[in-house]
Amino acid sequence: MPWFPAALDNKHRQQDNQTAGSDEGLLVSRPSNSEGAGKVSLLKKVPALKDGDFTLAECTAILLYLSRKYNTPDHWYPSDIQQRARVDEYLSWHHTNIRANAPKTMWIKVLIPLFTGQPLPSEKLQEVMEGLSTSLKQFEERFLQDKAFIIGSEISLADLVAIVELMQPVGVGCDVFEDRPRLREWRRRVEDAVGKELFFQAHEMILNIKELSNIQIDPQLKEQLAPVLMKMLK
């Protein structure tokens, strides 16, 4: 999430970074059960945004707020009502399809074993990958089609939201782009549009997520989070 403001308009990258570290504007990334998170988001979830006295939760709401506040180029969230509706259509579909499956690959292969001390059955990953495969087929046929980006010839918020989810399976060794040439070419265009350096900087943690397997977790934290993570798979 923290890379999106810079991606929306590279001209504002330095300004956004300064704002993010000030009292007047802050993107907060804290443990969701922390006291600090509760002050920024009543839901105690990340991402959360604090801009002066104004606070906001939920990724999509934050993206739309930032695109309006910084008067970003029109292609990110078009002023044309029908083009904007196409972005909204994808964002609505995304949460119960791509997002419902892609992050689970990371939970299954890294996070749940880290917090429970036990690997999950391979059938669980297979089940998630089958669901993701169905979503990707719909993504290619319904949204991407033969276009350069989701809503047409230019990148939009829809592409940013999609790519950040699809890089999560890649980070744990499930390359969803490998046998999908149309999807692979779309990813390349997103990288080029955002800038390769920023793209890989934004996904650095995701692409190195396996390194978490080597860290020591506080036993009390394990006890708290293990059942939460298992519940998220249901």
C-alpha cells in the first residue's frame, strides 16, 4: 500500500515521502491490534491513513482519497464517467475474486507455518490455486481482453490493485504469470508504466517473504495470531 501515492504521480514522490513522515499526513503501518492502530482506524486494520485530524481505513478508499487530494493524472481514476465506472467495476469484483485467493498462497506457504510451527497439507494450497486460476481466467477474459490495461490503453488504479495481489503468489514460488502470456505481458506493461525501480521497491517485502521463515516469533504473539490466520482460510 505505501507505494501507491508515489505510483499515482511520480512528480509528487518526494513530496509524498515527506508528508508520510510528518504529523500532517501519515500512512500508518502498525500491528492491527496495537494501540496506535486503534487511534488511526476504528477497525484496527492496516492500511490506514492519517492526514492531519482526518483518518481513513480501507485500501480502496485510501487510494481514491489520495488520487483526489493530489490531483493525479486523469488516467488513474478517469473523469469520464463511463471509464471511471469501469475502474469501480473492477475494484468491486476484485475483493471477492483475486483478493479472495491470491494472498492465501502467502498465508499457506509462509505465515501459517511460521505462527503454528506446522506446514499445511498440500491439498489446501491446491484448493486455493484452483480458485485463483478460475479468477485469473475471468480476469483475462472479462477485464483484460485484448487491451493493454484493464480499462483501456492507459494504466489505472484497477491495474495497481490487481498487480499487488498477484505478486504475492510469486513471492512464495507460485508464479501465476508463467503459463499465461497475456497476463505476463500485462504485468510487463504495468512495470513499465510505474517504473521498474519503483515497482520492485514496492514489492521487495513480498518477493522476499520466505525470509520470514528464519525469524523468531514471540510465543504469546504466535498464540494470538495462529487461530486468526487459520480462520482466514475458511
